[in-house]
Amino acid sequence: MACNIDHSREDVQKKLASQKDYVPEDVFDKAETFLQKEQDQEQLNELFHLLKKYDLSSEEEQKERTGKLREML
């Protein structure tokens, strides 16, 4: 899941907004709060990649990502 692109907070916020209808509401709310605080680049990148194509993932993959998101947030 490593990526060489550093994602800005704005990129992550846009990605989060695009997945709002797919991620659980509590995860969305926590992610919004998380992004209001200063985060290091590694955390921003990880959050971006957990959200990326979330809507296209299988149900099992979504559950796994949701678990990782809850741990992170």
C-alpha cells in the first residue's frame, strides 16, 4: 500500500467527501475531526489510501479498511 505521492490535507478532505455515502458515519465524523488537527504526512497518506476506491472495494475489503480507519482515528 506504499505510495510515493504525498497527499495534502485538502486532497484527503476531498477524498473523504467523495466517499461520504460509503464509509460508516462514525468513521466519516472521526476523519473530519482528525483532519482539522495537524497530521504528519504519513498519516495523511495512509488515510487517503484507506479511503481511495473504498466504494469500489468488496464488502470484506471495506470491513478491513473500516477497522483500520477506526484504529487510526
